[in-house]
Amino acid sequence: PLFAFILQLLYIRRKQFYYADHGVFTIHLYIFTFLLLLLVFSLEKLQQWTGWGFIGLVMGLLFLGLNIYLYRAMKVFYGQGWFKTFVKYLLTVILSLLMMLLLLLIFFVFSAFEL
């Protein structure tokens, strides 16, 4: 819900998109991310069994592909130009990182002080 809220804030001037639209986009992105992580964890296990070093490069390329996928998905779904989409992509990534760090800090405080 927080990622969808970030998208809602970034696309606030686009009145044809409701919060539910951003939520559906977020679910779509998360499903893709989870499938990609399943593939990465499988490749990591394969690398442990075989010792092939190039699998680490493949996993890095998959994570790069995830970022390219997010940019492309935002461009197609929201229908804006490449520059506006890139700026909003960067803001989305930065705000998401800040949100995750804030949540980590909140959970750390709650667990440390058992509130």
C-alpha cells in the first residue's frame, strides 16, 4: 500500500488514475519481483552446487533487468514520455528506499524497546 501511495503522489496530476490503479500496478510489479527472486535464489543454489562463477553475473543482470522492467512498466502503464518517466522512476526508487529504511527503523525501535 505504501508503494502505491508513492505512485499516487508522483502521478497526482493524472486524474484518470485512482489509488486502486496504482495498487494493481504495484501488485503486478511485486509478482514479477517475487518470480525474479525465485529465479535468483534457484540460480544461487545452482551456483553453490556447481561452483560456476558466471552465475553471479547472471544474477546481477537479473537485478539490473528488474530496474529496467520497472522503468518500462511505468512508461507503458502511465503513458508519459521517457524523460518524465525516468525522473519519476528515480523518485520512486529513492522514496521507496527511504520508506523501507523508515520502516526498518520503526520496527527496530519497537523490537528493541518491546513497545
